[in-house]
Amino acid sequence: MVEAYKRAAQVVPSERQLNWQKLEFYAFCHFGMNTFTGKEWGDGKASPELFNPTDFDAEQWAKAIKDGGMSAMILTCKHHDGFCLWPSAYTDYSVKASPFKNGNGDVVKEVSDACRKYGLKFGIYLSPWDRHEESYGKGEEYNEYYKNQLRELLTNYGDIFCIWLDGACGEGKNGKVQEYDWPGYYKVMRELQPNATINVCGPDVRWVGNEAGVGRESEWSVVPSYYSINEFTAENSQKEDNKKFRKSHSRMIMDMGSRKVIADADELIWYPSEVDVSIRPGWFFHESENYKQKSLKKLMKIYLSSVGNNSTLLLNIPPDKTGKIYETDVLLLDSFRRTLKRRFPNDLLKNAKVTASSNSENAKNIISSDDTLFWQADEKDEKPEIVFEFPEKTEFDALVLQENIATGQQIEKFSVYIEQFGTWRKISKKTVIGYKKIITFKRPKKTKKIKIRIDSYRVKCTLNRVEAHKSE
Ligand code: FUL
């Protein structure tokens, strides 16, 4: 059999995975019965009478998220308590039975419309675990219920970019056991929304493995196929409502794709990672957490750890009881967008001269903003090098590197050098790149030339883009 790393080099993303990856940073909105009961995990017994946002404004959410620099939003259409934010024909436990708009409201409709108006993609979260629905635990009967709800959500609300399937279940040993018909669910999804990625308990996007906002330094998008088994995801997901769980990443598997890990794997798949984390301690809004939002510094750390490490960032901003995103959260999002802009203000390599140790004539593709253009080293080039020369000595304190993932992920190790006093000085040594790798430096580096050396790669070596920035 061909060595695993050579097989890994051939694995490429599907078009839907590629489009999803480019979204980079998008929002989660946890909103529902828990918003009104103050819980994180509702038991499905709360009266629909309690759901009553008095000043509901989906456009305010969409605007805040757009202004926060995000590209999409995923709404919890049904959380574990089973309460539906749309008037589902298959249950009475929904907005239909609530005082919200006298039972004539449809949160999913208003939010999906608002997303489209503000140029955000819209995605749905439909919890498989349902603590209200009577058929839960009765096998096929619940599976039919779940599929019917999927059909409603995937038919009536326009294009859906992502379907997020939570692995959490708190039934415990003596609770109800429901065998989910995953293949049946996926069939409905692919039929009705073929472009949507199915995340977490699904084949397209992998949960990073914690809710604390921590990504892996060496994040491989090519991993053994056993990591896409839903039981594996569920095993590591929440099994009880637990604050500590949201803060810890101690159980995360750190290496999912090195040569050593994939060596004995039969099948390798493209299964990229997503980091989901809340801007507040809880996933739902709680008044008591109004002063406990993450700081700008912490948000930047999370961004660098996720987007900067070949993951995407799914940041949760939970709307409050009035049906709006809380004012200080809106301000925080806006400040964060501005902070990002100041951290990565302007690509300094735009006007650099680029040469490479092989196929140098294509090296300028690396600084082109056209993302269909890329550079690939000659396969005989064992230690490819790319040199960027600024028109004059320039200061930078961040580098953004991108592999051309449309043709796979292959870079295993690389080093960065700057020219100083006529010699090359190494300033950084890293492992993988993938869709995006961000390297930041505490102190700015001043130089006329930057060199990137690929120390190890799997069969092919490509770069789609490299940028250098100096924070303001
Ligand atoms: C977890 C759930 O149990 C939380 O309530 C939340 O929805 C989070 C995104 O996923 O597994």
C-alpha cells in the first residue's frame, strides 16, 4: 500500500467544504426558551407562555454581526429542550403556542430574512437530543419527527450554508436511548440543501474538541476517517450541564494528523476543524453575565488560536430577553472588528518582489489577491524557499500564510527568516499551514527581505498567499 502521507497529500476538500472554510469567522446565536428561564439546558417542561421577547429585532442582530466583521450566522432553531423557534407543523411546543406576536411569529423566518438583507449567510442548529418530544427514544418514530423538522427548516428559509448537529446528550445511563438515523438525516440534508456543510455530528466539518476557544497549533484538515464517527464526537461532547466543560480543553486530542497518527489509518478524509465558543460564560443570555463578556484581548487570542491555526471561528452572541443583542455585546463586537483591522491593517507585501527556489515565474501569485492563483514548488525541490523583497526596509509584526487547500494540505514544517546585516536570521519555526496560519511577533521586525523555507512537506508544496502586516 502507498505510504499514508502520500495518500494524505491527495485528499482534497469538497466544494462545499472549501466555500465554508472561506467564511472564516461567523456567529452563533443561542436564543430560545432558556433565554427566558435563565437555564443553559432546559428540561422541555417550561411553558410556551414564557417565551415572550418584547422588542424582538432580527435586523439588529444581523447588523451587529455584520458590523462585527462576521460572514454568517447560525441560529439555534431548536435546542435540547425541544422548543421550536418556528411554527412547526409537527409539535405544539413552539412559538405558535407562545405570546410572541400572539402565536403568529416565526423567529427563524425573521432572522433568515435579516441575514440575507445584511449579506450574511444563514445556518441552522437543530438539536438531535430533544427533551420535550414524546417520541424521543422511540427509534423510527423520533427519526421521522426529526426529518420532518429538517424538511421544514431546509425548505422554507432559503439557502442554508450549514446544518449544525450537536453531539451533546445528558440522558445518562438510565435515560432514554434514541438511535439517530444519521444516514437518513444526511439524505434529507443533501437532497434539500446540497451546498450546506453538515457540522460536528456530520461528515463535513469537525468540532475542534473544546468550547473554550482553543485551536491546535498543528491543525491538519486531513485526518483518519474514524474521527468522523458520531459516537466519537458524542463521547467527547457535554454529558451534563457543566460550566467547567466550557472552560477546559484538557481532553482535546492534540495531534490528529501527523505522519505518525495517520500511518496505520485505512482511510483518510478531509475533515477540517471549527472552534465554537461563546462571548459570554454561557451559551444563552443571562443577566448575571452582563459584565462577564470576554475581553478584546481574549477575543484576539481566540481568533489567532482558531482562524490563525487552520480552523474557523464560530463565536456565540446570545440575544437577550427583549429579543435584541445586548448593547455592550454590540459595542464589543464592533470594537473587535476595529481591533482586527488595526492588527492587520494593510498587506505590506503587495509591492514586494517575489522569487522562489523553483517555478519562480509563478512566485508572484503568492502576493496576488486573486485566490485562484497559487504557486507550487517543483516536486524535486526538497527545501523550497520563497524570498520577498520590499522596495525598502520595512517593519512588520505579523505574517499570514495560506496554502492552496483546493489542492490539499501538505506543508508539515516551515521556517521564517529575515535578512539582517547581509545574513539570514531565523525568526520563527512552525509546523502546518493549511487554509490559514497567522504568526504574530511581540516586537516589529525591520528588514528588506523575508524568506520562507519549507522544511518538510508531503509530495506537493503550494502557497496561495502570504501577507505581512504592521499593527497600528
Ligand atoms: C453543546 C450544548 O450542550 C450547548 O448547550 C451549546 O449548544 C453548545 C454549542 O453545544 O454541546
